[in-house]
Amino acid sequence: WVYASRYNLEPPLVALLLGLVISNLIGLPSWLDAGFRVEYYIKTGIVLLGATLPFTLIIWAGPIAIVQATIVSITTFLVIYFVGKRLGLDRRLCAVLGAGGAVCGVSASIAIAGAVGAKKEHAPISITMVIIWAIFMIFFLPLASRALGLHAGVAGAWIGNSEFADAAGFAAAQAYGNLADRLPEIEGTADDAVNAFTLMKVVGRDIWIGIWAFILAIVATTRWESGEAGGARKANPAEIWRRFPKFVLGFALTSLFVTWVAGGYAREEFDALVQPDFVAPIRSLRTWAFIFCFFSIGLTTRFRELAAAGAKPFWAFSAGVAVNVVIGFVLAVFVFGAYWAAL
């Protein structure tokens, strides 16, 4: 559609808006929600994302991404958690909100809710906060990057630091990359933006899903739940493994598999043969997974139900947003800007 291309309306965003319109204006019965498997699609999309990112690139660029993401992830999580506690929110909800803002919004909210034994409504509340800010950032980050004249790679890293959902961040990075391809005043290419975003968000930040899930599963089982039960408990390895998000391992395995497949090809052969015949179809499947993920989020998001949660989760999450965007900008532009521009 020519207008979608002109206004950078990425497929996941269109799917989200369509789902929201259907859910809130037309209406669907709540019993259908079980069929809209948000977590299934986002986990599948992340695993497929690993298949488009050879592990050699992760090893090469990973250290910078992990250092930068570590600073942002820890700071954002602590800000959201302690602001939420000061506002009187349940500590399990604070943990879910903190992980949703610090790591990978939808996936982290689902994974951490399971890890800490959160209430049924906690994950949807966190996902809603993620979606509200993710939608805003889809438009804000590319526009701000263009106004600041950022290199596509630098903008991709900032988006990777500041977005709250993989599909939304991918849409924002692709949107700015498309601008870079069309406008000569913007340095870099669409691939620069997407690659920097992927390394920053998926390699750098999303790896924290497993770390936070592991830490919080131990904290919840040994401190929070033991306190409620009136006695101390030892960490149960089987319970911690059950709560651990397995799709993080899937991302690494698919990346290793693609690395093995491409190992016998030179760079020119990889670009000419492997990319179009092997990686490109996987990338299309990944895009469809993100489309169905955001469509499902839209179909299961009902604004009148979310109003019952009150404003406190929004303010706690928004405090993390402010920290996230500012620290992400400083790190991506001033501290590691030269690195991301040369990626």
C-alpha cells in the first residue's frame, strides 16, 4: 500500500491498531482471548529472530551491546520497582512492571509473572503499560532521531535501548532505516538501523529475561513466598527451571544453527546465496509472528478493563520510561556513538 510505505506504517503497528479497533469498538467475547496467544507469537518471533542473526555477529558486537544494556536494564528495573513500592503496589506487580520496562516488554512481563508467581491480572497490566509506551515510541523515536540527524546505526541502538517491545522496536528501527535509505541527509542504511537495534535489544536487553527470571524466581520462592508461609525455604532447582523462559535458549540455538549453515560460505557468497534463499524466508516468518503477536495484543486489550487498575502502575512505569530514554540516548549517542555508527 503506497500510503503505508509513505508514512512508515509497519505491519505490526497496523495489526495492533486493527486489533484495538475490533476489541474496543466492535467487541469480542472474552472467552476468545485464550485463542489469541500473545506469548506464543512473541516467543516464536524471538526464536526466529535468532535465526536471522549469526552468532559470530553476536560475539563480535555483543560485548558493547551487553554492557550498554546492563546499565539500562538494571537502572530501569530498580527505578520502576522502587517507585511502584513507594506508590503502594504489590511487589510482584512491581517486579513484573520493572522487567517489562527494563527488558522486553511483552515477553518479560509474561516470563517474570510466572517466575514470581504473580496474580492473574499483573501480566496484562504490565503488557498494557508496555503497549501504551511502545506505540508512542514507535512514532517518537524515529521522529526525534530524524530531528537530531542521527546516523541510522546510532538511532537503531537508541531505539533498542528505549523501546519496550521487540515488534514495536523493530517497526521503529525499520521506519527510521527506510528514511535513511530515502533521505541523503541521514547517514547509514536500513540494515544499519535494524542490525544495531537487534544487537542492542535482542542480544543486549532480551538476554536479561533469563537473568531476571532466574534471580526473581529465587527471590520469590525463598523470601517472598517463605515470608507469606511463615518460614524460610530453600531454592528449588526444578521450580526455578520450570519458571525459566525457555525461548531465550531457542534464540541462541537458532543463531548457532544459522552460523553453522553459513560457516562454509564467504561473505560475498553469504550475501548472494544464503541471505535471499535461506535467511529472507525466515525473516518473513518472523515478521508474520510479530504481526500476529500485536494483532492478538490488540484483540485482548480492553481499555475499560484496564481502567480498574488505576493510575499507579502507569506512573511507576512512566518513571522508568523517562530514565530509559535519557540513559539510552546518552549511551547510544555520546558514549558508544562512534561504535554504532561504524557497525
